[in-house]
Amino acid sequence: MSSAAATGGVGSVFVLGAGRAGRSLARALVVAGVDVGGVHGRQPDATATPPVTGGALPESLGSAAIVLVTVRDAQLGDALRQLASARLRPGAVILHASGATDPSEAALLRVQGHGVGTLHPLVPLASPERAVELLRGAWIGIDGDPPAIAAASALATRLGAHALTIPPGEKPRYHAAAVFAANFPVVVAALAERLLEEAGVPEGEARAATVGLMGAAVSNLESGRPHDVLTGPIARGDVESVQGHLAALENDLPALTAYVTLSRAALTLARERGTSAERLAEISAALDEAQRPPSTV
């Protein structure tokens, strides 16, 4: 193949999908010196950086060495069918940003000689303004045909990120791991903030304290494995503290369920760090008791 994408270089990139992920990646690529030939979405936005076009696909699509599809997963099949009917550059590589799916519509593009694959940033792209900072040093999941892997790797390098090859057939497990790392901490933070507020802590202080504590915990992971840096009552085998938590959460089903589920996972880490097996057995029994249905006798 003669395109820059096929040889592992970075030619012109066209971004199809102007949501937060698409605009974030486009902005970061521009800052990295990549030629972004267009960003296309449902509605035009001349004020965006780079500007967004809307309506019919523009002619600039046909000159792109790489087409980066950043629509939602539910729209991915339609977007790939649309590209299969469009006038693309011969040998252009099609990358999509879905970490969860391997769309069957990719076959329509492969038979036309286009490599297809994944470029899935393992970073929450909630703000285009922060994308450059967040992507630098981040990890990006990649897979697909050899030209697509070469193109995705080249883009990751230009963004200052690391490429992580998604093992064949393991996208659901890979994406579940990403959800645990990126989405569930936000859910846990919301629970922690609410509990602090219900305990009487002012909202602003509750948020600041939660963010500070979670930031410190994540920072600890940079210096050791999870079982080495786990702190708290389960790591210490502190049965009484856990029992107190369970009593306090007795009438708060969402928080109680999350506490019990995560505590069971923490028991495994505590065993690996050598916490007293007898104390951990007591904690496990307390967790069982907390979720036992009330007696109807």
C-alpha cells in the first residue's frame, strides 16, 4: 500500500464524529502537528478547534490517509456503511474508537482494500481543552489489520501516548477493565461524597476531601502493586471497623451493596499481603450477615 498510514506514518486524518471524544482527539492531533483534514458531525461548528462540518460528507474525506470514526457504539455500524459508500483515498485506513465492539460492517471496507482497526484511548475524554494533557503519557488500546495497527501505533506515538495491543477476541474483558478503571471511581466518589454530606460535612468540603483521598490512593499505585498499597480496615484485619460501617449503611442499599462487593474484592488483596486469615474470615462472615435476607419466621 502506498498511503502513509499503510507504512506506519501519519498522513492526513479525517475525524468522523464530533462528540467529546472526536473533538478531543482532533484537538490533540492538531497540537501534535498532525494534519487534521476535517472533523465532521451532525451539526457544523465553526468556533470549534478544529472547525466541525455538518451535513453531507465533505470532499476532504477523500484525501485522508486515516479516517478516525469517533461516533457512539450504537452508531458505528451506520458510520462504517456510510464510509463504504463514500469516495475514500485508495488504501486509506479506517480506525474506530470503540473499545467494546468489533463491528461486522468493517468487512464492507476491507473488501475495498481498507485496513480497519481500533484506536481506543484509555483516558476519559470529557473535555477537548484537557485532551492534550490527558493523552500525553496515557495508554491507547489498538487492534485490527496490520495497516490499521501501524496507523494506530503511529498516532499514539504522535500524541505522546503508549500503545496497548488488545488481545484477539478479548475486547469485552478489555473494555470491562476500562470501565472499572475509568467509570467506577466516579461512582465510588459520588457515594463517598454523599455519605460525608449525610454525616454533616458541607458539600464543598466533602468533594474536596473525596478527591484528595482518591488522588492519594491512585498515586500510591505508582509505587506498588494493589495488594502492597492497600490501606484501611480490611488490610489491617480490623473487624470492628467493618462491622461499624455495615451498621451505618444498613438502611442505604446502594452504598451497602457497593461496600460489600468491593470489600469482598479487598479480602483477596488483604490475603495476598499477609493479613491474618482469622481476622479476614471474621470480616467475610460479617459481610455475609449484612446481605442475609431478614428472617420471615
